[in-house]
Amino acid sequence: MSRKRFAIELGYAADMHGEDMTKAAVRAVRDAMSRTCLCGLVEIWGRENFQGVYVHAQVAVPAPECVDTEAVRAVIPIGKASVSVTAGGMSAAGIEVPCFGPGTSNIIVACAALTVSVDMDKAHAPACEACAAPSRAD
């Protein structure tokens, strides 16, 4: 089975008052998804229910060991999802608001890159004849 990248989208988000790495990561993945339209997978390739589609979320936060990767993976609605977390993002000075995050004052910024790949197995050939036909010289 060979996979080809179909789309890459970036997202950014923050947790303003709780210093919650997972919350920032989830928001960054959702931000990337909000700008991604995969209509070509359905309309051109004829992929019902997004079979043979893989979505990988690479997320960067200041403390990657604090991210619940299952919570991040759970927000990816299509395909087979995977998540990797690396050190990055930003921790910026904020302000403590006790009712939102007692004892915390930093803003956590997360960056996410979503890569959508497609299984190029011949069983998933293009649905339209124009896409499948070999090119001809006129």
C-alpha cells in the first residue's frame, strides 16, 4: 500500500488562563481543520466514508509530555488519525484570573500541522472517467 499526501494545513491556538497543553493542542488541531475542505477525496476519488484516508496531527507545545494525545486524536473526525507531539509553541506572560485558572498566569500557544494522506491502492481508483483516462495527444 502506498500513501500520497493530499493536503497539509496549519493551525494555531492558545489556552489563555489554565496553562493546559492539551486544551491548546486540541484548539490548534480544530483551527487547522476549520480551513480544510477535502471535497476532492469524495468528488474526484469517490472515497465514501473516507476509507483509505489517514490524518496525522503534528502538534508543538512548550511541555509535550503534558498533552493527552488521545484527546487530540479524538477531535479528528475522519480517516485513521494519529498524533505526535513535540516541544515548541510558546508560553507567554499573561494574567491570573482565578475563576478560570487559579495559580496560573501564562498563556500557552500551540501550533499544529495536519497532513492528510490517501492510500493509492488500485481498489480506490478515481470515480470519474476523465480522471482515470490516459492523456491523449490531439
